Amino acid sequence: GILPTRNFRQGAFENVDKIKWETYEKELLTARRSCYACAVRCKREVAVNDRYQVSDAYGGPEYETVDGFSANCGVDDLQAVAKANEMCNRFGLDTISTSSTISFAMECFEHGLIGLKETGGLDLHFGNAEAMVNMVDLIAHRQGIGDLLADGTRRAAEKIGGDARAFAMQVKGQELPMHDPRGKAGVGIGYAINEGGADHVTAPHDPMLANPDSISFKAAAVLGVEAIPAREWSSRKVKNYAILENWTTAGKVIGLCFFGPAPRSFIQVDEVVMAVRAATGWDVTAQDILKIGERAINLARVFNVREGFTRADDTLPERLFQPLENGPLAGVAISKSEFEQALTDVYRRKGWDPETATPTRAHLRELEIEWAADLLEA
């Protein structure tokens, strides 16, 4: 019930059978590749030689891309999705931001904030697959309305005015990935506080840690996490998030694939520790690795604070505090009071000032990067 649909208004898509994995595999997939010796094989290849011509040279769409260009735009045409993905990869466009920006434009069109004059005659209603594909080209070349949308939803909404800001599903200027925090509280915390804006890979997602009997939970338990329901906003969830954010960030610093280490996949915590020891010669522990991630997060936060970001920027689109319109979770919304309390809790757990969301000198000293505090006092 949390499949982003029609610009995150809904959580279920009536034509989901046309875009689900079984349909993708049957109609588009030509191969599954992997990095050397990897069992995950996450690299999909697709090809289309029908209404659209899609080359397998640009890879196949991942989940975010499929939902972004299909359900979130009201489109049920997988060939059009594959074409949009190919064009984004060819032009160097992020598929999440591009699809979300098109969905934003569709809602603006629906509400009369932009019309056929602005779109150059494109009927930009939800569900128009051809218009969706054409919009990718216009954005890539900054032609027509594409010039307005090429800078993303935040800037486009400021220029369009009116209710457009309410339709811009972004945090700090970065569009939301295709995971709805109304069903994943930890993901919502990550969207809000991540220094780069909404990001779905700041930490493993809540469902992986909801079942104490699951392989995912058992693999991560050594880090100190608890089994907590996905939609629970609590100090326990904040603790889980903070631990897993440190773990995931450390993996990025070390150079590990997000799909590899536990709890996301099969590389166990002790195996990561052994790999770091082998590569560096350092006698590290899992806690040392968590501290590596925590240092990186704090340095990123220091940069943001220096550049003028405050707690007010750690927020979510207003729509997420409103109820989902349909699906199994119809009526579910994020409580603003629970959200704000979660932010306060996570700042305290991180050793930051809960009022300003700024790392304290004392905590930076504990992390052995006290010099970073000088950047905030210069």
C-alpha cells in the first residue's frame, strides 16, 4: 500500500499487473549481469523493438525508475518506461528526479497551473505515456517547458507559484525516491535529515528489521538493532536508524556495494570487519567501522551548517503528513508531532544540538575531528 502513485497521492496503482516484475521479465528483460563473481546479479538489460526502439546498451530500469515513470506518472506502459530509462541514461539524467519532476508537472497541469501553451501542446495528464517520454527529451535539451523543469521541482515550483510548492515532492531540492515514508518511518527520518536531501540508501529499510526471525534482522542484530514494526515512530526506531545510517555510510566510505553487506544482502558484519582488516592492516572492530560512518556523517553535517542549513531544512513534503488516498494503507499519514519528536531524538543520539541540528564541539572531539568545529566558529 505504499507504491508511490500519481505524485505520492496514492499508495496503490490500479494497473499494477502491467508493470510488475513478472510482466517486466516477460516483455522487456534480455539478460541479468553482475560485477565479477557477485551472486546478486542486479544489472538488468532490456530491449524493445516495437512502438519504441530501446537498446540494451543503456541497461534496464530498476525499481525506482519503473515506479517513477509508471505508477507515479499514472502510466501502465512498460515499453514507455524502458524508453524513458534509456533516454535518461543516454543523456546523463537521474531517473528518480526526472520522473518525479514529470509527475510534478502532470499535477500542475491537472490543476491548471500550466496548460497546453506552456507544454507546447503536450497533453500532460497522468497516464499519458507518450507525453511522459517526450518530456524526458525536452528536459534533457532544456527546450520549451523542459527548460523550466530541468532544475528540478523545487525551483520549478518557485517559478510557477500558486499551489505548485505543494506538488513538489522534494527535500533540500532533491526529489523523493519511490518509497513512501507513510509506511516506512526510518526511511522518512533518512529523507529528512540526510545532508544531500531525500535519499533512500542512507540506511536499510524498515521491513528488513521488522521480523526478528528474518535472515536480514539476524544478520544485523550484532550491530545492536531491535526488531521494530515498519510504521512505528519511536525512540527505538531512531536508535535503529542511527546505527544503520552509520553502518551504511561506513560502507560507502570503504567502497562496498549497498546491495552486498547485511542486512541488505549476504555479506555478514564479521566478514566486512575481516575485509577492512585485510585491506588496511588495522585491527578494527564492528564498532570502529560504525565510528568511521559517524565521522563522515558529522563532516557532511558541518558542511551543511556552514552553508546555512538549519533544523528547518530537515523536513518532509507536506503531502506526507496527509492521508494516502487509496490502497491497504488508505487514510494513513505521518503524525507531525511524532515526526518532530523523532528528529529531536535523532539529534540527541547523534550528539547534536536538538534546536539547531548542529554537531557539538564535544561530540566532534569524541569522534577525533574537533578541528571541524572551528569551521562553524570561523
